[in-house]
Amino acid sequence: MALPATMKVLGLGLGIVLIILMGIVSEISVELLIRFSALCKASSYGEVVECALGKTARVLSEICIIVNNAGFMVVYLIIIGDVLSGSFHHVGVLDQWLGHGVWDHRKLVILVVVVIFLAPLCALDKIDSLSLTSAASVVLAVVFVVVCFIVAFIKLVEGKIEVPRMTPDFGSKKAILDLLVVIPITTNAYVCHFNVQPIYNELEGRSPQKMNQVGRITTILCVIVYASTAISGYLLFGKDTEADVLTNFDVDLGIPFSSAIDYIVRVGYVLHLVLVFPVVHFSLRQTVDDMVFEGSAPLAESRKRSLALTAVLLGLIYFGSTMVPNIWTAFKFTGATTAVSLGFIFPSLIALKLSDRGESLSHGEKLLSWFMLIMAIIVSIVGVIGNIYSLKGQSK
């Protein structure tokens, strides 16, 4: 939902190139992670990091997973709150349906969603149990993209869309700062590396080759969905595109059945997030359990411990969603730190470190690993510096 705003900063041309490039680089890093996870017989992201880089690096990677996943889940709750209760400049769905009242109070709405809809799904013990909900979430995401693209196409044909900017704006200090912090946001879109091992472990007839096929199909689908979302969202709302583009869908879109389309887009995406949320929670809960209860029986064998962790994590994430102002703030920090580390820094270090243990890298793969490592470090440093200056500017 932040990609259209990213496109607003980068311009249409550079934005599309960056979405495709990040998808390709991310898929390469996933395949390297799968290869060396199989070599180490690792069952989690932390285990393969420890095999390559030692215990301290494993702890650091697990902290990154916790911060990254918790950040994602906070963002999901913020988006759900934006859509159902509204934001500072936009009206929520409940307010439009029922009028203003206690029922559309933001904190209450998010709490109800967490308790009634998210908690039962998050309480499941196996990631395989979420396969149907994950499939449904993909369908809902595709519906969102198709609807947005059709609306944008109709308005484009009718000449109701302004000519989009194709390149970044370098005209002001604020524009340059936005450019520095926006690139890490795109790294968030493809970071799924912490779920690679859990999915691989439960994959029927598993092999690195089969998992690579899964990853490639997924990446192609993601590139199509992300690019379509970013392009159509930016075309529809132009310079008025919000950090969470769903909040823009509270106005007349200038086509027939505009009100119904607004509701379909927003409510459908809330359902999508409800179905995605438990998948991210699964890795978060597993990582916290590995750190806090190291040496204990597997989490799947302790129902009480699993439910207790789920309750505590959901409580903390709910509290976080009431404190973070918007998804832009959350994404630009996690994108520049934990997402870059999990998606690119750790996988490239793992590949370079373990390449002498019976699974050597080709010359091209070594160059790619070094490219990913250097690129990730630069993006992280530039992103963090840009975020600090951006916050200083806002405080002034």
C-alpha cells in the first residue's frame, strides 16, 4: 500500500525499474539461502545464520526477524484502522456506513479485529494450516490490483488523468530526502526470507530445486502485483497519493459505481491483510520462542506455550499500532535496517562464508553475492541517514 507513494517520489520510470530489480535480486538471495540451508540441514533462518556466521550473528538475525515482522504486523493494523475508522484527512468505511460514533473509534475497531478475527488464525500451530487463507489472500490482492487497473485505464482513456512524472524530483531538499528514504521501502516488499525454512520444511516432496521453482513463481506474481498496484495507484491520485493509498479511496473516482468500487477495494484489502497477518505472525512467534525458550521442546508440542506467546505478541503489536503515526514511518525504518539485513546482507554473507564447505559458488554467483552485500550496506546507511534528517526536518 506504500508502493504508489513510492512511485510518486521516484517517478513512473525509475519506480518500475526498481520494483523489477528488487524482485530479481531478492529471488537470487532466496535461492542462495535455500541452497545453503539444505547444506546445513537448517530448520530455521537463525540456524543457517549460526552455521555460517556463529551464535552472535544468529541472535542478531533473530532480533531483526522480530523487529521486522512486528513492524509489518503493526503496519497491517494501522492500515486496517485507516480503512475502517479513517485517518486525519480521510473518512473510514464504518463512518460512511453507520455515521460517527463509538463503533468507529480507531483503537476499539483494531482491538475487535485482533480478538475476533486475527487471534483464532494466529493460534494455529502449523504454517501448512494457513495454506487456504494464504491462497485466499493472494486472490483478494489480485482483485484489488485488477479493479485499480481497470479504473485507472478507464480514466486514462477518458483523459481524466494528469501526465505522470517519469523521473525523481530533485527540485528541493525535501524531495531529495524523500528519495533517500523511499528506496528502502521497496526492499520491504520482497522480504520473505524468514519464512523460507518453515515452508521448505513442510513442502511435499521437498528439494532445493522444487523450492526454487516455488520462489520464482512467487516472485513473478509479486512483481506483477506490485508494479500494477504502484502504477495504477499513482495514476489515479497523482501528487495526492497518500502513504497508505487505501485512504485515497474515500472520494468519487469519476466513473460509474464509484462508491461501490471504493468499498470493494478497501474492504477487500482489509480481508487480505487479515489473512496475511497470521503467516507473518508464525515466523515471529517461532523466532521469539527460539530465543526465549532455547532448549525447550518444539513449540508445536506445547500448546499452552504457543497460546501464551500468541497472546503476548498480539497484545504488544496492538499497542504498537496505537503508537506509530503511519505506515510510512514504520516502513522507511524497517526497510533501511531489518529488511535489508534479512533479505540481502545475511543471505550474501551466508553464501560467501559457506561456499568452501562442499557447495562452492561460481564466479558469477560470487560477484552477485558481493553486489548484494555492497548494495544492501549502501542502501541501509543512506536510508538511515535520510530518515534521521527527515525526522529532524519534521520536528522543526
